[in-house]
Amino acid sequence: MKIPFIRENERDFGLNKVPDVTLIFWIIKILSTTVGETGADYLAVHVGLGAPVTGAIMLALLIAALIWQVRKTRHVPWLYWLTVVLLSVVGTQITDALTDGLGVSLYVSTAAFAALLALTFAAWYARERTLSIHTIVTRRRELFYWTAILFTFALGTASGDLATEALGLGFTVGAVVFATLIGMIAAAYAWGANAILTFWLAYILTRPLGASLGDLLSQARTYGGLGLGTISTSLAFLAVIAALVALLSVGRHSPMIEQRDVGE
């Protein structure tokens, strides 16, 4: 069966490199964003590596994972989600470096990452005529995909910090607000809204939702959190991620939504 918008001489893999959009997909995505928030804080602050060393280590690991991921010709669940977790950490660190290190306003960084993500989507669509994640079957499309994912994490971090810190919503209210927005997007999808648009909007919002949940669980009670600590939160979420990825690897998952888009 031919895949829309792909000519035979452009096909590198033949198989989609991105997992199906299932309930487990969204759970792992939210958990990975939480690990990105708490993991970066743990390494930089509690381990004492500092932001520059932590950033260099995570960037090196991300580059290695991306090279390995791109070289694969099929979807490998554990490698895909390892790449996502590392992108979450690096995306968080990019925003934190701009805010804490360079003093860039969260308003500015949010707008800048939104613009970069929009430009990525524009270039992707101009070249491929689709933004569907169900047709990541060439190396070029996969590179567009991972670039977009990085900017969604950076944008989600900036917008999440903007809402919970600069606008003073706090962790609990922030989590409720972002969860509500995602629920509204899911409802819009169910009522027939464009599948690709709703997917990417939800994907962006899971980052601030996961970050708000991570901060709520890990931060001290004096700062509005539950005081579980970054170690306990990170390890617990990593354990759940590992269990769910193992479940995916043996193919025992059920779709949450019908995948009706093929690049519309």
C-alpha cells in the first residue's frame, strides 16, 4: 500500500518510526516531561554538577541517542522514549539557561520558541506537504519531527514557567489549567477537529502539565509542593515509564483514539 505524499525514491524506511497515538503514549509523554523537569533539577542542584556540566552531559547523551534512533529503520519503543526523555531534559535546560543564566524574560522566550516551532512546522509542511506523525518514513521527515519535538519541550517549559511563576498560578492551579486545556482539545478532536492540529496542541501542553505535576510532587511544602523530592519523583516516574515501554515492546496496548489522519 502506498503512503500518501511519499515517492518511492524518497522512502528510507518503509515503516513509520513514531509510535501509535494511544493512551499509553500520552501517559508516557506526560511522565517523560515530569522526569525532564525533576531530573534536570536533581543533577544540577542535588548532585552538584551545576547547570553547565549537566547540560553538556545531557546534550552528549541526546546526540548519541538521536544518532542511534535515526539510524534505525523501524520503531524501537525503548530507544524512541529514551530519546524523548533526553529531549525533555535538554529542552528544559535550554529554557532554564535563558531564564536563569541570561535573564531572558519568560514572555520573550515563550514567544521565541513559539516562533521557532512555527517556522519548523512551516518548513516541514513546505517540503513534505504534511505534518502527520503517521508518515515518518523518511530520514528527512524524522529530522523535522525531532526538531519540532525539541521546540515543543522548550516552548512548554517556557510557557509553563510563565503561567506558574510569572503569572503566579502555582503548581496545583497550573496543573489543573493545563489538564483542562488538554481536555478541551481532546473534546474538540472527538467532535471532528483536525487531528494533526489537535495532536500537536496537546503535545505542547503536556510539557507544562508534566512540569507542573513534577514541581507539585517534588518541591518543598514551603514552595507549594508536596515535598516528595526530585529523587523519589524521578525514580518513581522512570519506573512507570520503563514498565509501560516494556508493555509496548510486547505489543500489549490498546489505542485510545482512532488514527483517522494520513496527512490532512
